[in-house]
Amino acid sequence: MESREKMLRMYRHMLAIRQFEHKAGDLFTRDAVRGSIHLYIGQEAVAVGVCSALEPGDYVVSTHRGHGHCIAKGGRLREMMAELLGKATGYCKGRGGSMHIADFGSGILGANGIVGGGIAIAVGAAFSAKYLKNGRVSVCFFGDGAVNQGIFHEALNLAAVWKVPAIFVCENNLYALSTPFRDAFAIEHVVDRAAGYGVPGCRVDGNDVLAVYEAAREACARARGGGGPTLIEAVTYRMDGHFRGDPCLYRSKQEVEEWAARDPITRFRAKLIESKVASAEELAAIEDEVRAEVEDAVRFALESPDPSPQDMLNDIYA
Ligand SMILES: Cc1ncc(C[n+]2csc(CCOP(=O)(O)OP(=O)(O)O)c2C)c(N)n1
Ligand SMILES: [Mg+2]
């Protein structure tokens, strides 16, 4: 069993993601968000389980559904929220928005609007760790949709041949936009592809934060020990639409309800209480703290200035 402190940190991070996403969704509805957002609600256990196995210097590469990865790796809520609102105080000075948040100081190499666009970047980061012998690992998060992009094949093959310390985390949430997994794959599971690259693979319940954490810990130990990459398939479900405002006509009410009953936060909360790691009162206190942090981030973002037109041509390579 993990330490109490570690488990409570996991709970705190999962809640922070959930509450951040609810606020981001509200602000989007009020037209305060610049550009599109894809919410991570329902998948929190994947980002938190994986990032809890990482060291601060390790790298993560994220996707269009990236807020959770960023928060789990130590991204600051204020700068994230400000970036969604296109403010000068955001991580990218308001120029990137949701799908380009990066924070190199925390090892967050960036979200990606291109499906599969991060996979090769993660292999490059893993190569640098091997070359510099700095003991870091590089984690790439991507969806089931990215697995059928050519870059997945090239990047996994290269990572396996070079034996770089990369961890490929496929968040199989059963849909790529409106396309069900079953219509896009002739194999049973994403993890079946691992054998084709000669890398170990494992399939975990992506709504069980401790199961994800264990799988990531094993993959990290292998990567740091020179054993090369691992492919993890974390099976999960997005509770919201593909994007904010998606009517979700492609999935049944029954399916959505079945997955709602497997809510990763509700499950972890029950487990913490049942195994006497924390009382309901202690968890409620954490919930209040997280709510205050998220509200502070929203306030900070709303009160922040817009970028100045005078700065428009800064940071541009030409
Ligand atoms: C190369 C590319 N093709 C298509 C799109 C449009 N698009 C954005 S997200 C998405 C679905 C991605 O599904 P998945 O990888 O399973 O991630 P999920 O949205 O389920 O988290 C598509 C088709 C894109 N952004 N990039
Ligand atoms: Mg998907």
C-alpha cells in the first residue's frame, strides 16, 4: 500500500482536474474561453496514476485533451486558466490556448492539437535522456484515435530499436470523436500492438488510479533500468462530449450511465474511506481547499490583462 500522503496527493490532483474542468466548461459556455476545449472529466485516474510514478525532471507530452496531464505533472492552475482565457499571464502569454499549453520547468513539453502529434516528440525527449544519461523518462499520452496514425508505428518502432526510456500511455476512452473503437480496430485491444514492436505491454483499468500507478511504476523502473519502452493501455471513458457542446448522439444513455457508476474519483474516495486512509471529513477538507484553489485561478485569469498588440511580433521566428 502506498503512503497515506501519496494517496491523498493523488486524490487532491484528481479533484483539481475535475473542478478545473468544470470551471473551464462554465467559462466556455459564457464565451470567456478563446478557441476550443476538450474536457478530461472521467479520465482523471490515468493522468494522476501515471504522473504519481514520475519524478519532477521527467517529461510528459500531451494531447488536445491535455489539462489533466498538465495538472497531474505539476502545472499551475492560474497560468493554465489564464491561457484558456487568452490572457497575457497564461503559460503561453495567451497565444496558445488549451491545445498548446507547455511548461518546460515542470517537464510538460506541450499539448498537441494534432492527433498523434506528440508521440515522436516524446521519443525525441526519451532519446535525449538516454544520450545525456540523466535518468529521466519520457511519457507520451495519446488517445485510441492516435494509434491508427502512421506516426504511432514509426515512433514506437524507433523507441524500441533505440531502447529509449519512453512510456506510451494510450487512453482508450472507446471513441475517437464519434468513431467507436470497434469500428476502427480489427484487433481486440490496443495493447495487442505491443508485440509487433517487441515492447512489453499491459492493459489496466484506467478508472482505478492505483492500478494505473502500479503499471506506470513498473514501466518507469524498466525505462530507468535500461529496459526500454512500455506500452500501457488504460481503458477509460470521457464523461463529457468530445468537445464542449458535442450532443454525443453516437453513444447510448445506458453506456454513459454504466461508466458514470465507475467514476474514478467516487471510487477512489470510497476506497480511501473504506481502507481507513482518511475520514470523510478529511476528504471534505481537501475538497474545500481544491475548490478555493480553482476559484483563485479563475479570479486570477479573469482579472488578468489581455496581451498587448505591441507584443504581437515577439517570440516569433522569421
Ligand atoms: C491528424 C488529425 N486528424 C484529425 C484531427 C481532428 N480530431 C481532433 S481530436 C480527434 C479524435 C481523437 O480521438 P482520440 O485520439 O481517441 O482522443 P480522444 O478525443 O478520445 O481523447 C480528431 C479526429 C486532428 N486534430 N488531427
Ligand atoms: Mg479516444
